[in-house]
Amino acid sequence: MTRTLTPSLRPTALLVLAGWLALSGCGPTQLGAAAIIDGHTVTVRDLQRSTQGYLAAVPGSQPGEAQRGILQQLIVLDVIDKAAAKARVTVTAAEVTAQRDQVFASIQTQAKAAQVSERVFVVRALARSQQPTVVAPDILDAWIRGQILASRVGSATAGPSGATSAAAFIAAAKAAHVKVNPRYGVWNPEKGLAPLVSGGLSKTAEELAAGTAKP
């Protein structure tokens, strides 16, 4: 389970919720939608823009996998919000900003040596960590917010022995109304968003790869 980020925590140690969250999905009918999450539409254009930013930050990544990873993150963030509301835990914008700035400060020297921004360095470190995590630069703040909330939900729902219960996240996942455009894959209860056997994203992946810029 996730734990609260600390000023000394390096990006490679940051944790993301496991992909076993039981999410359900079907193809949205709304034109231009990559997914509809509890009534909120993630447009194809926005998803592609986020993916282009990720590919620029993490050279060599597979565009199709990056898109699926980012889309899954957006859904998981919604699940965390649901679990947090149920557990009555919150986080302020100021807390998120402070946590982000602390992480940035802790890797400022490494980022400068790599000649990239702190944001790009964190995204790259997450992608190349022992537990690879796909987080687009433009959703990094939302991801940090999700990690703090997830940690607080875990603390609020911990059992008598101190072990964190996953029940809150499972319940929130089942309650989420998620519709995914089949072009981006299908939901698997254990593996998350899986690509279609037909390839689904091949054309989009080529387009994204062609438009990738250096960080």
C-alpha cells in the first residue's frame, strides 16, 4: 500500500496503487472520448497530448503502452477520490504543492546534471523504477495528490493489527462508472487496461511517436 511522501523520499521510491483494482468498462458512445469516468470525459485529444509529453520525458517508451498507462492512472485517481470521500479524508492544494516542491528540491541536483526539469526527472525516474509507473508530466501534481489521499485512506481504514485494508479501494473501484473506448483496450479485473488483440492503437502510436519532441 502507498505511504505518505516525505521530503527525503527519492522519486524511485514513490509507489503507485497496484493494478488489481476491480474496474469495469465498456465502449463510450460520446464522439472523441477516450474514456468517460463518472461522467467526466477524457478526450482523445487530451490523452494524446499527455502521452506526447510523457514520450518526450521518457525516450524509448512505447506510445500505445504509455497511452494505456496514463488512461489507467486517470481512472485510478478517480477511484482514490471515491475511497477518500467514503473514508472522510482530504488533502489541501497547499499540501500537494508543498509535497511536490519537497520532492523537486530533493532531486534538483540530479535533474540539473541530466539537463531536464525537476518534473521531467521525476516522471523519468518513476518510469524506470523497480515498479515502473506511467505518470505524464501534466498529471504529476494530481498523481502526488492521489498518493497522499491513498495513504490517508489506508490509515483511516487500517485493521486492528495495523495492516492496511484494501476493501475501501475495491469498493470504490466497483462503484466507479467507467466506460473505455475499445480503441484503448479492455478492462481486466486483475491486470487493468489491456490492449485489444487486434492492436487497436497501432496507428495512433505511430502518429504519437512521429510527433515526439525532446525533453
